[in-house]
Amino acid sequence: MSTPKNLSKEEAYKHDLKGYVTGLGLALVLTVIPFSAVIFGMSTGAALWLIAVLGLIQIVVHVRYFLHVDLSPERREDLHLLLFSGLLLFIMAAGTIWVVLNMNYRMMPGMHMIGM
Amino acid sequence: MEHTSFLFGRLTLDAIDPLKVFLHPVSTNLIILSGAAWAVVLGGIFVFALLTYMGWWKPLWDNWFRSIDHKKIGIMYIVLAFIMLVRGVIEGVLMRAQQADGLHGGFLSADHYAQLFSTHGTIMIFFMLMPFLTGLMNVAVPLQIGARDVSFPMLNSVSLGLTIAGAVLVMVSLVFGDFSTGGWTAYPPYTGVSFQPGPGPDYWLWSVTLTGLGATLTGMNFVVTIYKERAPGMTFFRMPMFTWTALCTAILMVFAMPPLTVASVMLVLDRYAGFHFFTNALGGNMMNYANLFWLFGHPEVYILILPAFGVYSEVTATFSGKRLYGYGSLVVATMAIAVLSFTVWLHHFFTMGQDANVNAIFGIATMLIGIPTGVKIYDWMATMYRGRVRFTVPMLYTTNFMVLFVLGGLSGIILANPSIDFQVHNTLFLVAHFHNVLIPGVFFGMLAGYTYWFPKMFGFRLNDTWGYISCWCWSIGFGLTFFPLYVVGLMGMTRRTVSFTNPAFEPWMLLSGLGAAVLSFALFALCVQLYVSIRDRETTRDIGGDPWGARTLEWATPSPAPHYNFPAIPHINAREAFAVAKEAGAGYQAPKTYSDIHLPGDTMMGVVMAVFGSGFGFGMVWHIWWMALASFAIMALSFIGRAIRGDRHPHTVPAAEIQAEHEAWLEKVRAITPVTRDLELKQANLGVAAHEYMEAAQ
Amino acid sequence: MSSATDATYQAPGIAYGAAEGHHHDRAATQLSGFWLFMMSDLILFGCFFATYGTMLGKPSLAGGPGPKDVFEMSGVVIETAALLLSTFTFGLASIAIKYDRPKREILTWLIVTLLLGATFLGFELKEFITMFHDGAVPQRSGFLSAFFGLVPLHGIHVTSGSIWLLIMIITIAKNGVDDLTKSRLARLALFWHFLDLIWVGIFSVVYLGGLA
């Protein structure tokens, strides 16, 4: 955890505690907003965008404040691993959705594919 | 619905294959089916009796089954690979014999033939090549990076146990019931419960799931090992090429096995619990299976080939007596292949129905992989250029690989073009292509590595004469068997057919059958080689540990390497450090001080996983729920128990013992007359290389 | 020591200079292994997510209930709150250990975490039972199969995390905190936070995406 070195033990404790509290606060805000958007009936398109963007931000918040992976040199290896995994995850997940929806569309033309 | 009893699940007397030959009218097909079952049963009894008679159970138990020594685990992986290789080759030969007679209907039933190609593919990929490369990685990587062992020795034993459990299931399918007829890819809905209600696909699912889990753990283990256990001074860019390729393969294992696990878990849910992931009915989508399977399947191809590339790199440099040419470009090419391998999976189902733009993008991505692969071929050729190349057995495998693999790679570039793929997909052209990359590509690499590191594993070299015979038979047999398949494939002969009606195919099929005969002789020669080598081991002793005048760290230790690998952790300050040290006359040194070495203790976990993993799989396949549940509980509880207790028997090797052993070895090395490379294959080669034309590598 | 090191770096190729001078941080190695395991697990979840994403179309519903028919907002809100709070309380336990706070404080936070985890699991189970009761079973359609593949997989992970947590609580209560416990708890913390991160994906994609 990237606690500054020059702090006394009590200060370092406070510093770390503040990190978790900040994380919790940000995560709460980023959770409450999309939930209320859905509960109070925001239009579907706008709500989906909001959910996606805030979800991604919240993941970054979790990584930063709970998993403690940041830009500091001592966490560089974990950061690389996370980014590499993220890249592969993106290739696999986005690729799957793209390929399979494309096939679905061509197999059954005229049907609404995302028709919840 | 089938009858299920509590005690035996769905297992009934009709399912026991050895009995079938007595219960039904006799046919060639049935004799082969029951004969294989009898071979497994009698082979098992024979091995059991032999081990008992020789009194080998206790030494095996004490020194091997419970061992966490990476070299021993590696050897056990290779033994497994050899056993499965024998079955896989026999099945391949049977298929070629069937098709040689295919115009007249052959001698196998369609169902039996379908089981043969399903098990052949499953075995060769999951239970022959994967254990083989994992074995070589286990043997070589920790030695190459100057480590005591892998990072998680107990987990290494667990991986081996899970792999064995999967292999046991595949072998057991010969005795109880039928294997899947759905090919090694097991596409639903054909492998779904409505088309194959029997145990076949379940055998496939559980054996692949168990071994897949083992491979994931192996991957994690080796990534961490290579990241964390390198000796001081062994920077990434000083690592031997084989270690680099092992690293990339391990990364691929970590990230590419999960899609396979997901695909097989979903198929399990479909088959056992009536889910609709891939069914025809109620909104299932079988295209998802093809997609998930190949998300794993394509990186898997590179999991297989990269370690082989690593072996070729080591072998080429060693037997050309030169520094490896283009080290940096080889590293970059390996990493590029590893990443690109995740972007091309769709080329396995170009014809599934997505539009032309999607196909074009994946076609281009596929062709891109040809570039880094080409770089590697040029690097190896440049390494040989102006070297004094010694055509030993490993080197011969390497040169034959270079010629044959390039042909296979080129047919791959042809297939990467979707419009051509539409013409030849599902024909024997494709079968010829992937055998052309897997046999000369991966399998030759495994055999080269086996021959190359054999003295490091056992302290004596393999017999050369039988090695040459075997190598040429594999090469010629491969050409005879698979080049005709390109031809009939282009003529339109579909794959996986038990018989055919076009007489134009027959001459090619006969030629291919002849090739299969040569391949079976190659396998025979490989077995003879092992027998002759053990018999004549006194004439091929490797005492100094460096029989090939090699360049990397594993050759700086005695052969076979002591269980602690190095008397003290070496400090590395060059690439190809051993070559540099030998050049400076400092190849064999004593540490200034010795200290105690702490090693992890032996473990039962591997045995537990192998025995109860098999029990779990068997119980699931036959719906014997008590057996599955009990086996799973035992596996889970012993794993948790071991995690809580930790290693209860860690083991310390006293400094004095290490010093005595190491100095005794150094004494022997000084007494040995170093040999020049002209005497490399002679009895005089006791594993200490003379200075010759070795080029400094800085 | 320093002279031995110097000699080492002058030697060509290899030197056995300083014997066993290789410092080994076992806990860091284990943590790296655990990171890799989690990333492998991440891909596992990713494949289930992607499959779920392809199973939202009308053909996959097969005339059965869709997301709007089966998901209940109130349950998801409670589950999300419980899991988010549990990740925070685990964080409090982690710093309590890091700064050698009294054992009682560590145990309190771990037990609160466990209770929140149990709350999450309880409400998730209740949700599944309701769905089963309404005929929304996995055998009904491709969409429901995909749902019951993805969400219970996360539930199973939380269950194993809870069992692990329970074992850790018992160990700490009995034996106190030593280096081994610290290292294990660090890995469990990582696992627990990771599961909350996956839940962010689930509530965004499955529940909010489905109900929006």
C-alpha cells in the first residue's frame, strides 16, 4: 500500500483509514446515481450509458482504493498485470458480443436482437 | 430415461467392453473394441504385477509419487505423455488403415471410427503434447533460471495429479462404455443430451475439465516462478529462450484455459441439469460454444508450439556452436505471437455465418501471425549460418522441423483466407494442415527436447542410431501420411468419414496408409531407443553434466541434477552465462561458502488428486453420485486441510553434505578428459566439453 | 558480504559468490500467485458475462420471462449495499492488522464482514427462490440459463470466501495474529475486494442494464 514513508504510525493509520473511507464514499456515490436513474425511470438509452460509464469509473475506484493498485513504482507489476488482463478481457468479451450478435442478426433477420 | 441405481449409477454389465466380444456376434470391429479394453486391463495387471514383483512400489511411493522435486514431476509428465502417445499413434494408424480400405467400407463401424478420431484428438492435444511440454518446462525452467524449485511445489504436484486423473478417465473409457463421438472439439448440439445421452461426451467433459484445471495451475506456477525465482543477475533479457517461451506459454495457460472451463461447465449444465446454453430448443445458442471453445482453442495452439520453438532455439544454438542469433527479435516475436493468438479465434469457424467484414478482419489478424513466426525461422537459419553444425538427433529434428513446418505454416496462410477456407473447410486439407504444424512443429520439438535434456534427467545419453532411425521414420512417415491428405482434401474428401465412394481418393488413401505404417515403426524405434539406451547406459554416461557443449545454466550442474539443483544460488552476469564462464575457464567452480538449503517436504496431494479426481470424474460420468460426492469432498477437504496446516515436513540439506557432494563432483570433472565435439557421440564423452570453436557470448 | 558481491560481479558468466545470498520474500511470491489466480478468474467471469450479453435477445428468451419480469430492485439494493459495506469493513480489518491494533478490533471487523457477506448470500438466495417459485428456472430459456450461470457463480465465490473467512476468524481467535495469518488474510482481502468488483459488473450489466 502506498503509504507515505515519513509519517508516524498514528498518522499512517489515519492516512490508510482515509483511503478506505474515500473509496467507500466514492463507491457509494457511483452506486447511488445509476440506481436512482433506473428507479426514477430515466430513458433507457441515457440510463444505459450512465450505468456503463459510472460502472467503469467505480471499477477504477475499487482498484485504486481497495486493491491499492495505483501508479506508484512498487505496484507497477500488478498494474501491468491488471492492464494486460483488461486488454484480454476486452478482446474476448467485446469480440464475443460482436461476433455472436453479428451471427444472430444474419441468422434471424428482422428480429430485434436487444429486445428486452 | 435411463435406469439409475444408487450403487452403480447408470453403469450396467452391457457397458463393460471386455465382455462385449463374448456377448455379441464377432466382427473385426468388435474384436478391436474389446481387444483395446483387454489391452488396458491386462496392461494394468501386468504393470501392477511387475511393480509388485520388482518391489518397486515403495521406492516409487517414497521418491516419485509424493515428490515435489520439479525434475521428478517433469519426468512423470513425460512418462504420461509417452503412454498416451502409444495409444494416440495406434488410434491414428487404425484410422488410416480404415480409410485405406474405405472405398470398400473398411473394417470399423462408423460409431467406433468416430470414437477413434475423438479420442485421438483429445489424447494427442490434452494428454500427450500438453503433458510433454509441461514435463520439459518442469525439467528445464527452474534449472535454466538458477532456482531451487518452482514457486509452488505442492501445487505442481496437484497439477500433475489432475492431469493424470483426466488421462485415467480417457483410458477407463476403453473399458467402461463408449467415448464421445463428437470429435475433440465436442460441438453441441451433437454432444448435447438429446443426440448423445450416453456417457461419451461426459467422459470428454470431465477429463478435459480436470486436465484444464491442472494446466491453469501449472500456468500460474510457472509465471510466478519465472518472475520471482530467477537467480540474482538473471535479468529478463538474460533468460534462455526456452524460459522465455515457457513464460509466454504459462501466461497463455493462465488466460486461455478459463474459456474452455466456461464452455465445458456450460455443456455440463446443459447435459446434467437441463440448462439451455447450447441446445436447439428454448433459446439455446450453439454458436456460443464454438465461440468459447475457440477462444481457448486458438491460444492453445500457441501454448503447444511456443515451448517447441524454445527447444529449437536452444538446440540450434548449442549444435551450431554459436550464440543464438537475434535473441531480442526472438523474444519480441514470441510475445507478439502470444498476444496475437488471442485475436484470431474466429478463423476456426469462418463458415458459421457471420458477415464478410468480420471474416476479413480475423483473416488478416491470422495472416499477421505469419510475420513473427517467419522472423523466428530466419533467426534459426542465421544461427546455423557459418556455424559448425553437428547433426545430432535433436538438431536433425530441428532441421526437419524447419523444412516441414514452413510448408504447414504456408497451408495455414492459405486457410487464413476466408474465401479459400469456404472451399476446403471440413475437408482433409484442414486435417493435413494441422497435423503438418503439430507433428513437425510441436511433436518434433518435444522429441528434440526429450533427446536434448535426457542426459540432464537421467545421467546418460540416448542411443543415437535408434534416434536417427526414429527421427527419419517420423519425418518420412509424416510426409507419406499427410501430404496425400492435402491432395484428397482439395479433391473434396470430407474429414471424419468412415468410408468414401470416390475411387479417385483410393490411391492417395493407400499411400497415406503406408505412411501410417512408417509412423508406427517410428514409434517402435522410439521404444527400442529407450530400451537400448537403458541397456547400454554405461557407454553413454554423462558425469560432467555438459554432454553437448551447451550454453545455458542447466548444463552447469551435475547430471542428473541434485534435488537442490545448485550448491549455492548462482549469480549471473551474462546471457548464455555458462558458455561465457566456460570460455573464461570458469565453468566449474566451488562456492566460497556453503550454507544449509531449505526445501519443501513431500506431499500426498498429487496422489490424492489423481486417485480421487479419477473417482470424481468416473462418478459423474456414470451418475454414481455417492462416488462423485465423496471423491470431491476428499479432494476439497484435503486441499483445505493442507492449506491450513501448511508444509509439515520441510527438509533441510546440511551445508556439509552439499559441500561433500559438490566437491566430489568437481573432483570427478577434473579427472575427466574434456572431449572435442568430434567425439560428442562417443563413449569418451563423459560430459565435459573441450574448448574449441565456441564463440564468446556477451 | 560486500567483497563477495564485488567478486561475484567481476566473474565471467556465473559465480557462486555469496552463498544463498538470495533473499526470499515468500509472502510476496504467494501474493503474486494469488493475483494471477484472480486474473484467470476474471477471464472466467468475463466469458460468462459475454455469453450473458449474447443471450438477451428475443430468441433467447424463448417466450419466457425477461429481465424486467424477474428482477426485483429492492433485493439488489440490499445485496449491493451489504457487499460494498463488507468490502469496507474488511479494509478496516486489514489496517487493524497492519497497525497491530488489538486482536478484538481485528476480530470485530472480520465478523462484521462475515455477517454482511451472509446477508448478501441470504438475500441472493431469497431472490433465486422467488424466481424458481415464479417459474423462472434455468431450464426455462437460454436467457435464464445464462443468468443462472453467471450470478450464482459469483455467489459460489462469495460462499467460498465466507468459509475461508470463517476459518481465518477461528484461527485468529485461537492462535492470534502471526506472519502466516497476515499473509493469508492479505490474500483473502484481495479476494473479497475482487468479488465486490465483480459485483459492480453484475449489478451494472445484469440488474440495472436489465431494468433500465
